[in-house]
Amino acid sequence: MLKVYLAGPEVFLPEAIELGARKKRLCSEYGFEGLYPFDNEISPTSEERIDRRIYRANEQMIRRADFGICNLTPFRGVSADPGTVLELGMMAGLGKRVFAYTNTVRNYLERSKLHDTLTYESSGNVWLDADGMAVEDFGNVDNLMIDWAVAEHGACPIVRHDAHPAEIYRDLTGFETCLRLAAEAISKIA
Amino acid sequence: MLKVYLAGPEVFLPEAIELGARKKRLCSEYGFEGLYPFDNEISPTSEERIDRRIYRANEQMIRRADFGICNLTPFRGVSADPGTVLELGMMAGLGKRVFAYTNTVRNYLERSKLHDTLTYESSGNVWLDADGMAVEDFGNVDNLMIDWAVAEHGACPIVRHDAHPAEIYRDLTGFETCLRLAAEAISKIA
């Protein structure tokens, strides 16, 4: 059974463990074994720093996984959770296939306009943020390195789903679409 | 001569090219060849999407590099530029050594308190953001996956430098410290 690493900011929710269990049940419905960061048993008695042990356990899980599904929903700002982005990059570097979803349909430029006061510089045909720094305008979900890491290493663009704001970190519609895409991709290879 | 990939949000500055040239000159003073994303010649005449070509050129540069130096200064929110974080993860996944710096000495929890209204939940001994999601309190620069990817794959913690706010994306003090750490690390191996 192929193993899928489940990356996303839902690990910071109060109900992180239940949500992980829901994700893992969905994985098994599609014939995969879900690996969720909270499955790591980190005992608080060890002398080593707990954050270092969490890191090592997550990296080991990523290395054990056959592929990944990343939740790239914006988190504490205009972009995705940086822990999830780090894991996405690591999986791409390790040559593992990555699928991803976001629970908003607004693209990066649209979200940047809500988050900051942008100005349009017609001479350079570019949007600038309040610091005078260019804002990417490619219609992508996030920084181009993120969108294209998924497209090149997963062979599918990031799935965009318009979740209810109250459910933005809990809605699993886009996640299930990724599972379906992964199952289809595997059946094509087999 | 060892090649170092130069990741950071300074690519979005109006003077991105000059800043890259400054970084590359510093690299050569330490005996390294700097690879800067803007060195890629992306001609706008090709039929392929420009963002995809930038991605591919950057990934090729990362694969050619012997190690990386990442600018993890907070960008458009509490965390580092997600493009830089993606590249950091990719280098770690590829087994390349990574060094990193940030131009603020405030840690993740301190910055989160400035960015959002946090509440302390004494029963769980945890800080929560306005969405009720846990905020990491390990004294780290950013999400633990970022700090420990650097510490484990670079063997040095993220360098913290207190830059003047107006120079936060231009100050190269922390960058030069990373070059010195890299030169020392290489001399130990050689």
C-alpha cells in the first residue's frame, strides 16, 4: 500500500488529531496509507529538545512516504504555512510526487490586494507592495516556485476549492480531489 | 570553485539585480561562485509561460549548486518568503548543505504577537492566534521545520542580525556571516 505524507497547517488546530484521523480514513478509502505528523510519538521525557525531535520524526516520515499531499491554504498572511512549504520543497528535492490543494479560489495577486495596499506601476507593468517590492501577477495560487513545484513534481496544478471561511482549515473537499488525482496517476503507471 | 545558490526575497526589490551583484562579489571574496536567480536569461519571446521557465531555471540552478544561503527575513507577514522556504526544502531534500540568516532578532512568537492578537491558554500551556490555532513557542526564528532544516542540513543555526528596518531586505551582514560559516565548514572538511 502506497504511503502518503499529509502536510498542512491543520496540525495547529485544537482538533488536529481528529482531523488527521479523518484524513487518514479518506486515504484508506483510496487505497493509500496516510502518514500524519501527529502520529509521531514524541515523549516529553527525553532530554533532547522537543522541536528538534518533531523535526526529525517528520523528516523520517517524509522519507518513508511514496508521495505527498500538501494543504497550501493561506495561513497567517497572504501565503501558505511555511512549514508545509518546507515539506513540499523537501519532497520535490527527494524526487517524490506531490499533490496540493488550497481552500480559497482567490489567486496570489487578489489576496495580496486584500492584505496590503498595492500600487500599479505602469512603466514596468508591475504591482508593488507598500515596501516597493514586486508582487507576482501570474494568476498563481502562491509564489511561482510553489505552484510550479507542484505542477512539475505532481503533474497536476494546485487544486483550488472555495471553502466556507469558517471551515477554511477543516474542509477536505480539495484534499479528496488530490486523493482522486493520485489514485488516477497511479492507475496510469500500473 | 564551489557554487552557492542565493535564495531570498530581494529578487522582488527594484534594485534586485544590483543587490545580486553585491552578493556575488561577496561570494567571490570567500572563494565561492554565487548563483543568483536573476542570472537566468528568460527571454519574453518564447511561447512557454514565463513563470514556468523561471521555475525550471531556478530548479536547475539549485541542482547545480553545491550548497545554499537563504535569506529568511520575514516577508509580507510573520514568516519568511515562501519561495525561499520552498528552495530551502528542495536543497535539504537534495542533500545539499544550507545556511540561512534573518534580518530581525525577534523570534517567531514575538513577531506573532506584533502581527496578531494572541491569547495564552494556561490549561494547555499554549499561545493561540485569533483563529484558535496554536503558535509555536520554541524560541525559533520561524516554523520549527525551517529552523531545524537549517540546523540539521547546514550544521549551524539560522544567523540572526538586527538590521535597521529601512535596510531589512538589503543588509548583508547576516549573509556575510553565512559565507564565513560556509568557508569554515569547508576548510574543516578539506
